[in-house]
Amino acid sequence: MTIFDLFSLPNQFRLEHYRKLYTFTRMLPLITKIKEYEDVAAKKQTEDRDKTTLTDEDVMEIEELLGIRRHRKPKPEQEIQKEIESELEEKSNKKPIES
């Protein structure tokens, strides 16, 4: 239906179509405002998420402190043996506390 067809309709139908057109034209500027609001809200949400989430480095550091090796490949046996030997050497090199 075109705008010219509205003039050929009876008055009651013409008025209803004018109301719909008026409502639509009043809502058009609001669409851009809604889009701007959505952009600002999405940006704020990503900023909030960045402040509260842990990075991969944070997760790896926490896992290292807790002794969890879930996200990394297991160490080879040779490397584990070297770590154990170095820890034992450190313990044996410590002088006992004299009382």
C-alpha cells in the first residue's frame, strides 16, 4: 500500500493507517537512541568482565601455587627427578638450628 492509496480508502480506515504511520515515524528516531544505548551498555559490560576475569597467566600461577598441572603437559620423568634431587640437596645443605 502506498501513501496515495490511503486517500482512496474510507475515512475510518484512512485514520487507522495515519495513526500507524504517525506511530512509526515517531519511533524511528528512538531506534538510533536504542542502538547508542546498546553500544554503551555492551562496552561497559566488556569493561566490567575484563576487571573480574582471570587471565591465563593468573590461572597458571594459581595452579602452580596449588600444585595443579591441569592445563599443561605433564613434566617428563627426568625433569621431575632433577627437581626432587635439587630439593633434597637444598634440604641437606641447610644447617640445623643450634639451641
